[in-house]
Amino acid sequence: MVPGPLRRRHQERRLPHRPGRDRELPGEAPGGRQRGGDRQARRDARRHRQGVHRAAARPGAVAGAHRRAPEARARPPSALRIPARDRVHRCAAHDHHRQGAAQGTAQTRSSQAQDGVKRVLLIGAGHAHAVVLRSLAENALHGARITLVAPYPRQIYSAMLPGVIAGHYAQREAVIDVARLAERAYVEFVRGAVEEFDAARRSVTLRDGKQIGFDLASLNVGSRVDSSVPGSTHHALAVKPFERFIDSLKIADRVAVAGAGAAGAELAMALRYAGAAVTLYSGQSGFPPALEKRVTSALRRAGVDFRPGMPVTAVENGPTVIAGSARQSFDLLIWATGAAPLPWMRGSGLALDEKGFVRVKETLRSVSHPEIFAVGDCAALDPKSGVYAVRQGAVLAENLRHLVKNESPQAYQPDPRALVLLSCGARYAIAQRGDWTAQGRWVWRWKDWIDRRWVRSFAART
């Protein structure tokens, strides 16, 4: 007889007793208790029991099977179900467990080089390349092996930087995780800064000595502040790169800001709102006439000591700011002057304009090397603004797809009436589009909604 619980189970199911096999079934201990172990082991034991009992309960099923028609006996093979985490995904849209760059791309790298797959190199993680990565994450680009080189795995969204300083946002709310975005887009992320760019040889050398070759390349490296003023390099805190700036910034009692463009004005009002006494030095305003009057009024209303027509001519230890014949000492000097190209661009072999920025055609391709794109601040395109870089990114994403497929690229057409939004320290902002301008708290809420939506658009969709 079958002992204890097994006997009752056999009687309830009307199963025959099989001496030596049913005394202790797989996955159970004597007395009917469940064995210890993980869930998978218990599931396998349950499936084993069901298979044994079903075969024993139908002793005539196999015996009469030979009398059936051959087509009735033949059964199609069942599909093998593989857990999602064990699959090698070939499309970014099917990779719900973020193993594309780590598994799919790495395993096919050697075969891609032999199949003539084009090597696409993205240098920099500015606004335009962020748009490209988002496009690749939504629709994978087949026929290309893409690599992204950037100095930081997370990039601060520049439009929200004044809000971070003023305390309206936590720093994590204004950050785009480009490394994770690249993984979702099946793009290999390489952290590093460019030391040398050779357009003729189609190769890039990083500061750690690593060399990367390419068939197609795109530059979205931004710019640096103009540090041609004596002493500005050693005695001032440059606003670019933003990641280094926000990590080094310690709000002091007396702060001077050099440069009264959009970045300088927004930073000055944000620092004033945070409690610092701020002096803003400016040579000439870069705002259009319709916007300049509103910005000047906002600076005065915020309590910023605005000094138009007084550019900084030298900086001494202290820091001490020299503007013409005037000298004044501060606790901190922030350098937010005009844009200047990165040093390695001079020796890249690319055609540059008189300021050192890459000259491009209407398709955003270099006039001297058509296999290289340049977008954002590093390109010889005006005006230099994040709004225009975003639009360039959409065109760049399509043109990369066209060139990989050997198709003709499309032209970029800037919008002369693009929307400009400037924060004023407090939850107050100024808007300008063409000849239309406005300001108020409602403009800040509008800007806040746009900025938050922009950052959320790069987060992983679950």
C-alpha cells in the first residue's frame, strides 16, 4: 500500500500504485512534505509528477495509437519558449531588459566588420546627439555599428541649469543619462575626451591613448568660453562644461559674472535669487532689441548690479576684476563670455571659419569632408542655441540613416522665429518669438512644462 498522503492522493485521482516509484516522488520528502529549494526546482518536480501520472492513468492510450491514421499521429513540434532575459535581441524595440549593447552588439561586432557594416562615430553628447540616440532607441539603424564618445555619462540639460542653481530643481531632475540612452539605442558608449581628430585618416585619439576609426562621424562637442582675457583661465570659474561647473560651484557672498548673454543673465538672476550679491559685467548685449529691454528690466528688478558697456579686460588673483579703469574684488568670478571652439579642432584638417568653427553645408555635412557632420555650437551656424541644436538633431538622425543606406541626405532649414525662453531667478520668465515678447509667472510655468517634458522624453519607457 502507498503510505499516508500519497495513498490518499492516489485514491482521489484513481491512479494505480507503482511500487518503488511512488513511495517518494521527485520534489517531495517522505510524509508528503515539500522539499526545500528554489521555485524552479519545485516547478520541475510538479511537471515530472504530472507526466508520470498521466501516462499511468491511460494505459491503453499508447497501445491504440498504432491504429490511428498516420496524419492523425503526426503532431507539429511545439515552439520552444525562451525566457526574455536569455534572448539575443536584434531590434532595440524588443529589448525590454536593456541587454542590447552588452549582448547583442558585442556578440555581433566581429561579424559586422567582415560584412562591410559602416562604422558611425558620434563625438559629444549635446542636444543634437541626444535626439539622435532617442531616434535610434525608437527605431534601430541596421547596417551600422555606432559608437558614442563623451566625457560624462550624464549630461546636464543647460536650459534647467539656472533653475538648479536657484533651487527650483534637484540636480537629478535636470540630467539626461546618455550612457543608458546609448545602451537602449544599441550604441556603444565610450567615456573619454578627444585629444586629436584626424579627418583625413578618419580616426580619433582620446586622452587615454585609445584610437577609434570611423566611416561616418558627427561632431556635437559644443564650445568653450572665450578665455582670451588675461587671468580668466586661472582666476575664474568657466561655465562650460556644465557638469564641471555645477560640481565646482559654491555660492559665495559676492559674485561677479562676466558676459551678459542669455547664459550670463540667467545665471546672474539665479545666483541673486539664491542669496548672493551679484555684479554682471557686459561689453555688448547679444539680445535682439525686442528682448533687450525686458531682460535689462528683469535684471534691475532682481537686484543684480548690471554694468552694461563695461567688459572685463583683465582678472587678477583674488579674484579682482578689472574693467577699464575700475577695479573690484569678489569672492567668486563666473566666466560666461562668448563661445570659442575646442583646441583640437584647429588641427583636425576640417574646413573652419574665421572663428575656428566647422563650416558645413545645408545638409550639416562638412564642406571639406562630406563623411563628417557638425551640429550645435561647434558648427559655423548662427544663432548658437539649444533650440536650434534640437532641430539639427532631428535632421542629423535622418541623414545618418540616408547615408548608411546610400541615399541622399536632406537639408536643414533653421526657423527664424524660434521660441526663446529665459528664466529670471524667481519663478518668472521671459518669452520671445520674432517680434512678440511676453513675461510673467505663466511664462515660467510654460517653460517648466517644456523643460520637464524634454528631459522625460529620454527616460526609458516601461
